[in-house]
Amino acid sequence: MGQELSQLNDLRREIDTIDDTLHDLLIRRAEISRAIAKVKQPEAGEDGGSLAYAMRPAREAAILRRLLARHRGDLPPQVIVRIWREIIAASLRAQSTFELHVLAGTDFFDLARAYFGSLAPIRTYARPSLVVHACAENLNSIGLLSLPEFEEPGATWWAQLAPAGQPGPRVIAKLPFVVDGEDAPSAYAIGAIEQAPSGDDTTLLLLEIASGMSRTKLRSFIKDAGLDATLTATGRTSDKKVPDEILLAVKGFIAPGDERLKALMEIAGGTVARVAPIGGFANPVSLHASDRSQ
């Protein structure tokens, strides 16, 4: 019994040492984050600077993928992601001030806290358009909105997003970042941040096409332009003079000047009036064995 107690005390002391080391490293990480903020935004004061300079969704995804790839042992991968998302969120708050805007009546509070940290203030809104408007009014804001339904009559929130290179919110992430196969809520995060490649991405395109145009024909045009894409949602109106709106999810990172976007419009011969990247996201990591084997 005495030997077991001595061994237990030794293990507890080792835990205490590890905790102190982790704490020291977290303090040092926060100091480096503050130094990074001063390098990126030398004019930023104590209240923080621009979210567009501070937040880097592609780099954050790369950090989490690297950690998950090297992870081993009994600690669940979801816990690793939750811990590091909290650390990343704290670092972000050291570099900028931001608030979250969430659609009321959804289960997005847990998603928001898990990804953007437990200290981020959250406001709720009755309609998706109000979330987009709030993010457009304050560019240091992030909104969470439901994934679009395929057929959406009338106004669509995703058609209100800002194209790449223009001020305003666009899609910056898909939540949750780790998918474990459970039937959990999913959301798009929007903010005034430009998409950057993470190595495994999806780009969202807004298309305006001739009213009533065949979706089969549109898919043919998209394929001929060299885009590996899926029609994610459509917005129709009863007015045949008003173009239909299409939300297209394209495999990979597509820059605004990508030649395939120009090719799509040329192939369509005027039936596609507009093609605009409206953000995108680093693809979530799946913990499903079947997904990882594909």
C-alpha cells in the first residue's frame, strides 16, 4: 500500500510539472500572438485591430490538421480541436475585437463557442438577412447561418454576400471543423475576410443565370469550363426577366482571376450573366473511417 501511494504521489507530481509547463507555454504563446499583432497592425491600440488582418482561417485549419495528423493516445481528437480552438480564439481576441451574430432559434451557440471561443459575445437575429447586414455594418463581426436549402424561393442570404476583393462579409468557414458522423448541426461562418488556400478547400461561387435555364445544361457548361462543382442551392423568382441565382460549391481554392471563371461565361454564351467567388472554407476533417479511406 505504501509503495502504491508513493507511486501515485510521483505521478501526481509529474502531472503538476506538466501542467506548469503547459501553462508557461500558453503564456509564451499569448506573448507571441501579441507581438504578431503589432507586426501585422502597428497602428492597432490596446483595443485591438482589424479582424481581416488578425484572422487567418486557412492557417488555423492547417494548424489543426497538423495536430490531428500527429495525435496519438486516448485523448479524443475532438478534445484536441476544442482545446486549440479556444487557444486560437484567445489569440485572435488579443489581436482584434469581434462579436458573433447568430440566427435565433438554431443550435448554433455551441458551434459558435466551440470555434470562436467561450468569451466571444453573441447576438441573435430573427432573419438571415439581418445577420448578413450586421456583419456588413461592422466588419469586425462574424455571423453563423444555416447551410442553404437547395430550392430557396425569393431572397437568398448568400446572394447578399460580398464578392472576393470587395468590402463586406463572405463565407469564411464551415462548422464544425471536425465531423464525427453524429447528426450535429452545421453552419457557414461569414465575415469580411478573404479566402486563402489551406491545401484542402471548397470555394463558393454565386452565379446569375438566365431565368428558367436548364440545370442539366448549366452543369454541362460548368464541366466544360473545368470546374469540379456541385449545385448547392438555387434562388428562383416568378419574374422571368430576373436572373436565377445559383450557389455553386467548387472543389479546391478558386482565385477571383481564375481562367475557368472566364471560360464558364464564354462557354455559356450570355446565359450566365455573372460569376463571383463569395468566399469558401477549409474542408472539415472527418473522423469517419469510411470518409478517410476515400
